Amino acid sequence: MEVKYIKGVGPKVAEHLKSLNINSVEDLLYYFPRDYEDLGTIKKINELKDGEIATLIVEVALIKPTRKTQSRKNLNQIVFKDDTGYLIGVWFNQPFIKNTFKVGENVLLHGKIQRRGAELQIVDPRYEKDYQSNEDKILPIYPLNRFFTQKSLRKIVKNALEQRDKIIKDILPNDIIKKYNLVDLNNALLNIHFPQNQELLKKSVYRLKFEELFVIQLGLQYFKKNLNSDLTAYEIPYSEKLKELKEELPFTLTNAQLRTVREILIDMKKSKPMNRLVQGDVGSGKTIIAAIAMFNCAMAGYQAAMLAPTEILAEQHYLSIKSLLLKYGLNIELITGSTTKKEKQRILESLANGSINIVIGTHALLEENVVFSKLALVVTDEQHRFGVRQRASLVSKGHNPHVLVMTATPIPRTLALFMYGDMDISIINELPPGRQKVDTYFVRSTMKERVYNFIKKEVQEGKQAYIVCPLVEESEKIEANSAEEVYEYLKYNIFSDNQDYVGLLHGKMSNEEKDYVMSKFKRGEIKVLVSTTVIEVGVNVPNATVMVIENAERFGLAQLHQLRGRVGRGNLKSYCILISDATNKESIERLTIMTKTNDGFEISERDLMLRGTGELFGLRQHGLPDLKISDLFKDVEILKITKDLAKELIENKMIETQEFAEIKLKIEQLFKEKIDINTFN
């Protein structure tokens, strides 16, 4: 039902509601308050205490004329009374107030009480003139725009609530409502907007969060089951050469790596396609895990493909994996946008006839003319850098291939349960031995010269450094260093004797130019790299020991942690220096967290607390529905309950019964993109 048909709305107000993303009556009913004002117990004037927040029902006794204060502000005072005394209402620079009230009318006031000598005042109180003392004691506070006041929007929501029986159907079966002691949807919607009391508000919030998370978890589990139920993948046995490969590695695998490898190999041995996420902190050693999985696949006579987001990262994976597997006679190839036409044609023919065992590439792998003979394993590195459809296009080139996706962005377990409910998850939560802890410092810009001289000292000792500047729009309001300024300063001041030591990367450069500069830095020809763009995730320069981040307050915690992960990749002592003159509490807290821990999972949890879950990990790109009421950090217990319930219902095939028909319809509406794509990795 369109919102314009609600009493008090009409076409004009309906247009204004659209700017709040409210198009239907259902949208309006699910436009939840951001907060509440609990008016609590109604007090008498003689019960008031200095400094308390109080609610009163009083009569307008006297409206004083506007006068000027010593600081030239307009001062309006209205005298209120009840049967126990008098109270002065005070408003500054609101001359219209005196025309708002009439002597003799009753009004509800809510605000902070102040005592001025013998006089009691309430400064800039919230007021309600049509208040009924037996209802509306807890009032909703909605997110607004310039077209609405709290009062006007409350009135529209109240009118919509009268229609809820005709519009909203309770999709949760009675058995679930009883088992989990949930209030019915009708009452939940009424009491989340206009709660009768705090207990009913709490129950209503719980009910709506439960339903939201349950439907999403059920959708993810349903698609996971359906995706794999009638699909058969190549069953890849354990290679006899695995033990030999493990013993010849130049390092010892950690327990977390061994556990993850074991989980992957068990999955690949099954006829059901693997759908596994490997998440590990920066430097935790995910590449070797991918290499082992691809090796096992190739040794069984099948093909494996690895998709990387950039040419430099693809080339890095290619070189390291090729050298690792050199003695086993496998044909390993690299395909990127830079591959010559002749070379590309050769690779395409070899992929099609099956003579290539492992191919590593960028978006070039996704082109239509790339055809495989027996593609059995697809590995996606930094999967968040690819859209859902891009990943799906590579998977579609094989016969239901096993899928392994990797991310170096530590995702709190809470969020992973939500985002990847359709995947199995492996977590690498320990760093390989020898990895250096990066010492992190938060300094003010007054220390900048000392920081640059420290970089010079490191360079003189044969080491390298990054300096990252935020992307800055040209604006007088934003004072942030541009990379060009820093580059020029370092080149002509700090490194005037060796200007070629300093390199620059910025967003206006072509991909080829960026790769050229990055390659020079990897080879050690450039000693100090100044960049406006985030240094590519996974790029390995073991000789880089210093990461300086200018205007660090302009980056999120996850970004800062990723940037810090560019150093400390060898056995050299490494440093991360955050330069910021931020004064606001949240920015300082964020930067201080970075100095206290190197644990990416802890940092991501704190990031989730500080910034919320909406934008943090790009839920939109993952194709998941928006959360209207749940908070993944606070609601982890509900998330666990609903995930277990969803799994049980899918396994018992209860979801196929008539009782769940409405929920299935809801799932299909919410997961349109996932249904269209028919792949959920």
C-alpha cells in the first residue's frame, strides 16, 4: 500500500517521506525510532531537585515579554504553575515561543531543572500541548529531515499503525513464537513506536531483531543447501606428494595454517562443492594455503585458477607459487591485462586443452574467451575487491568447482556469521614465527621533521619506507597534506642528494604507471614511496620498515591496520607512525587503539563498536539485505540462536512445509541478487 493513502499524508507529504526512503506503509511501519524519550513519573513542582531531568504537567500562568540579555540574546520566559508552586520556563533566541502558549492551558514539560536562588527554572524544555497523562509516556525519536518534526512524523506513524492488520502479516510460525517467547508482530510494531512501558519495548525490539536475523540466516542457509544439494564436484584425493611438499617448505606451518589446510583438503575430497572462506590477519600466510590447495588439485589431474585484484599482486603470487612448486613439473601460467596478444593466445589454447595445471590472473581470467578443460578449484584473493557477478563468472567456467575465497581484512566472528552464513569459515589467528611486531606511534604534526629524518636514517641503513596521504578534495575547510606536497618536500629537502630515492603514486596515474612505480619500489630503486592511494593489499616488500600515515584520523581502523601490514614483512624491526592533529574524542581513541594492539581481529571488533556495521565491510557489495534494527556487535546472542535455528530447519526440511511458505517468499524478495546470480561465494 502506497504511503500517500495514509490519513494525513497525501501526495506532497508522500514525496517528503520518499527522501527518508519511505515509499510504502510497510516502509513507514519499519522506520524505527533511533531513540526514546522516557517521560517517566509525572512530578509536582515542589518535588523538583536542582539538576534532575523531570516531567511535569503544568498550567501556563504568565507569558513575559521578550527581552535582551547582556550578551544580546533574546530571552523569553513563561511562568508555569501547578497546585504546589511556580516554575519558570526559559528559552533563548526563540521569540516565537511566546505565541506558542496561551494563559490557562495545560502543557507537558520535560527537561533539566535548574535552581537560580529561590527560583526554579526549566531551560529549553521539550513540550507537548495535546498530552494525555495516561498514555505516551515513552515517546519515539525518529531520524528526521527538514520536512518533518518529531510531532508531525509521530502522527503519521500512529495513523499507519491503525492499518497494520491489513498490511503486515506475521510470517513466524506459532511454534517458533511460543518456543522463543516472542511477542506477536502486531504488538511488536505498536510497542516499538509507542511503547506502553519499558518491558514491552524491550520485548518488541527483541522480536523484531529475532525475525530480521532469522530470515537472513534462513536465506543464507537455504541457498547454501540448495546450491550444493544436487551439484557434484570433482572429488580430489589427497596427493601422495603433500607430505614431501610440506617437508620442503622453507618455513614451518603454524597450527592455524595446518588446521586450515586440513579443512580445505577434507572439503575437496567430497563430491559436494567446497565453499570456504579463509580469513587471516595481514601476514598470517594465506598464500601458502592457496598454493597447497592448488597443488593438490593439479596433482590429481585437474586445473586450478587463482583470481587476484591487481597485476602486481597476481605476479607476486605467480612467482612465489611457481618457485615453490618448481620441482613437481606442473605447468603454471600468469595472465593479466599486460600479457601480450601472442602469449595470451598460447595460454588460452593450453587452458582449453588442459595442459596448464594452475593459472593465476587478474580480471583477464574473467573474459569470455577463457575456457578451461577441467577446472576443479577457484581461489579468489581479497574477495571483497570483486563484485559478486565477477566471482560468479569464473566459477561458471568449471564443472561446479570447489571455491576458496581469502581475505586479509579481519572480520569479527560476529560479522562473519552474518556475512558468510552460506560459507564455511577457516580463521588463521596466529602469525608465522619470525614475523616482526610493528611498533606503532601516534604523533602530532609538530614531530613531522623528526619523522622524516628517522626515515632518512632507515634509508641510509639500506631500508625502505611508505608515506601514505589521504585523498583530499580541494577545499579550504580541509587542511590535509597532499601527496604531491610531501613528495616535493622530501625530494628537495630531506633527500636533495638522492632525489631518485623518492617515488610518487596518485589516483590520476594509469594502472600501468602505478605498476611501474610499484615495481621500482619492490626492486629497491625507489626507497621512499609517497602515495595518495592505499598501498595494494598483499604486496610484499620485506625491506620496507617504516609506514608513515599523514592525517591518520581520515582513515578507518581497518584501513590503518591494512596499511600497517605493508611493513614488518621480513625479519627487520619495523615501525608505523600515525601523524594527526585530531582533537575529537573518537579519532583520538581510534589512533590510540592502533598503538596498543597489532591483533587485526581485536581491531576489527573495536572498529565495529566505534563505527557500527552498516558501511564497515561493504555489506551492499556482498548482496545482503540492509539491517533495519539489528546491531551485529550487540546482538551476537540473537545471531547465534537464529543461525542454529535456521540450520536445524533446513536440515529437517521444515522450510519446505506450508507453515514456512510466507518466510520463503520473504527470503526470495530479500535475496533477489543472490537468486539471479545463483552463486553465493
